[in-house]
Amino acid sequence: MARKREKNTPDAAAGASAGKGKGASRPASKPARVRPTPGGKSQKTGSYTKSVQQGRSRRFVTEVVSEMKKVNWPNRVELLQATLVVLVAVAIMAVFLGAADQVSEAVTDWIFPK
């Protein structure tokens, strides 16, 4: 047999506010939010964010300088070795791409003769 739900009884309200009921309602102790009237708005005299943003450039530069001091810069020998590795890699890729271009040109001329 189905059980009937009683509404608007003190026991039902106590059970709902204690979280025992199916849906918990909003606590009664929280006051309703008061909304301002449209006529009660005042003119803004200044922006808080503008005063905060004035020092942003200076702070950015000081943080960049601070971080650049932490960088482990390579010495002359390490720099020359890294440069040599890059130049050799570029030369190898240039030879490979040149050879691939010549092969693809030969294949294209063979398929579509002039």
C-alpha cells in the first residue's frame, strides 16, 4: 500500500529542513537579497582596476629581468657546438630535399612526357 505524503505539517517541514526529505529546501535563516532600485545608482568616481594596472608594466619588466638572471646561458664552446649541429642538420635536409625533388621530377617527366 502506498504511503501518503502530508504537506504543510510541522513534522514535514522539520524533516525537509534537516535533509531527511526528498528535496532539501533553502535554510530559513538566510535573509532575502535586497536589490537596489534603478534610481539609486551613483556615478563612478574612478576605476579601481586602472590604479592597479598602472604598475603592471614596471612589474612585468622587473619579473623578466629576474627570470633572465636565472637562465643558464651557454658558454662559447657550447654555443659553437650547437650552431655546428644545426648547420649540419640543415645541410643534410637540403641534400635530401634536393634529391627528392630530382627524383620526383624524373618520375613526373616519365609519366607525362613533354
